[in-house]
Amino acid sequence: MKSVFIGRFQPIHNGHVHTIKQILQRGEDLIIAIGSAQYSHTPDNPFTGGERIMMIKRVLIDEGLPLERIDIVPIPDIHIHPLWVSHLRSFVPYFDKAYSHNPLVRRLLKDAGIEVGDTDLLERHTHSGNHVRDLIRWGGEWETLVPPGVAKMIKEYGWDVRMREIGEITLKR
């Protein structure tokens, strides 16, 4: 069975890793779909699609996960909910099942007749992208919420500095 795990991974954190391991332990091969891949340099999407791929690959290698069973695919947003599942399918290899912790994504997948799996969450209030980004931005203790290799990359490449500089910008739509 091949499954897709959809998230923005802004950044990948220990909760994401917990989910990835559960899916693999079930014997399912995995496609990691990086949503909102075209966005970066904003408070909600500080990392580029390429930077997120770098972080995810670092985690997979550091955790010794089976790379031959995992694909990583960036998915740009289209902002048209009724077409989103078709859009997803046009970017990723065939899959049988999907995972996401986003209620809208789960609903769109179910409405399209796709089986949506469940995983145990790792302290959702602590292990969320919003929480991690806020801690990085405002100087809190965030390093323990992401895998060590990710914390190292964020500091080494100065992405934490970028996040603090971006701060709370707003964008016109």
C-alpha cells in the first residue's frame, strides 16, 4: 500500500516525525507531500519548498528511515478547494490512502472518496508548526521540538534570523 502524508512542514517537527514513523510501521510506503510549496519568507511560511525538502531528507537520513520507501513531492497551492484533490493527484505518484491532521484537507480527501487514515498525535498543542515558528520568532525554547538535524540547519543557514526579521509582516492578496 502507498500512502500520502500531506503537510506544510514549516518546519518539520517531532510531531511530523512521529506520524511518518507510524505510517511506515504499518507497512505502508510513503509520499510526503509538501503543501504550499511556492510560499516562503512569510510568518506562516518562512521556509522555501527546497529548504523544507532539505530538512525532511536530513530527518529521514538521521532517523535511519527507509529512503527507498519514501518520496518527497512539493505541491503548490491552487486555492480552489473543489479542484484540490485532482491537483494533488496530478503531482504525486499513485496512492491508496492519505494522512493529514488538517480538518479541511481531510474533508476534501474524504469527499473525493479517498481513504483517510488516522495516527496518534504527539502533544498537538506543543508539536505544531505555529507553536514552533512562534518560539523561533520570539526567542523561546524551540530546539527540542524539532529533530536535532533540523535545529542545526535552521541555525547554520540563518533561517532563525530570517524568521525574526520577517516578524509579523502582512501581505496584500
